[in-house]
Amino acid sequence: MHTTAASPRPHKRQRTGSMATTPPATAYDPEGIDILEGATRVLSVEATALSHVTRLYSTDPVARDGLLRAVKCVSSSQAAGGKVVVCGVGKSGLVGAKTVATLKSLGIGASFMHASEAAHGDLGDIRTNDVLLFISYSGRTPELLNILPHLPSSLPIVAMTSHLKASECPLLESCDDGILLPAPIHEKEEVSFGVCAPTTSTTVAIAIGDMLALTVAERLHCGKTGQVFKKNHPGGAIGQVTRAEKSAETPEAVTPLELPSPSISAKSEEG
């Protein structure tokens, strides 16, 4: 009998014109290990910065005096019907906007004033009994310095900067009673990460803004800050939990609050 040799199996066609894909890094290969080490180092550096600034406000007389004066100044302003006007530009401006949002949610009157827009009409937002809070790591941001001559002489000014003494802060040079909230970092960002992009400094600034907001809120609301916040936050998951708590207490008196969600669909706009 003749046997026929099995014909060889055809090779799979190779794709042409397609780029070779690199398998994703994992936590167990050298590339993945390097990525994770670099990523967690960012968290470690920023955590260290917060630790350092915590120690500063726990021990440094200038920082502690600045915080006490700022809390008293803002509290007095609120009692007189004033508000906190937070001013900044760039990343510090974004920190300022977040600080304003936190202040408002805690029942503290506040508004944000972009430093560049201030000289183009937004200075009109400043009223009697207001407090101005500058946020600038360098303390010498040109847009902020440019508006100093146009501010009311009676306006209290608080500056959150990297300086450790008010006398060294350009934003407070012309203020006899200016208040400094030190926001230094233990190591320059360019040293930590090879780039001077605001990272560690903005983390510290946000934390100090939170510290000021919560401390003032406790002073104003006398232990009822949580209730004030829930009243000002009826939306989202927080609002749902609050309504559920109220419903459990007085089920017949509480009805669900549904906030309409904005729609960007064409159909919703046609109606």
C-alpha cells in the first residue's frame, strides 16, 4: 500500500502593517516595579510635606499666631455680614476655588476672585467687612501684587504663602496688620520629582485651606458644623443619606428630594 505523506500544515498568516503591541506592565516585572515605586514615592513625598506642616502649626509661634488671627478675623467678618474673598491665579487659583467651595458648604460666606480678572472689574466684589485671602506659594505673583494698590486700606488681608515670616512676604509688605498662613514644603518639587510643577505645594495649600475652613466653622456653629453641612448639601449620596436619616426619625414628615439632572441631549433642548 502506498501511503501519502501528510501535507504540512499551512503557517498562520502574519499581519502586515500592524504595530507590535507591548504587553502591559505588571507588579512583578522590572518595568511595573519601577512604575509603582515612582508612583508611591509621589504619595510618600506629599505625605511627608503634610507631616512637616502639621508639625509647623503644632510648634511654630508664627504659624500658630497666624492661624489664630486668621480664624478670629474671618469669624468677625462673618458675624458682621462679610465674606472671605479668595484670590489666586494658576494652580493656586484652583486651590482657591476649592477652598471657597468648602467654605460655602460649611456655611461660611465666600467668593473666588481670579487675580487676572480683579483688575478688570472683579474688585467690585469686595464689600465692607470682607476679608481677602491671597493664595500664592511664592508670595510675589505679579497678578496679585498688581491689585494691592487698588484695595481698600481697611480690608484685612490674609496671605497663604511659603514664607515663615510676614515681614518676608511681598504680598504683606504694605500691610501693617497683614496675616500670614505659612504653607511651606520640606523639599522643592523639582528636587522631589524633577519638575517644578505645583504638586506638593498645592497639596499643602489645600490642607491649610481645609484647616482654616473647618476651624472657623466650628467657631461659628458651636459644634453644629455637621448639621450645617448636611443642610447645604441636599444632593448626591450625602443628601440621600441625610434624607434617609430624617425619614427614619419622622417618616411622615419627610419626602424624597429629587434634584433634576441637566441634560445636554438635543431632544431635551427642543422642548
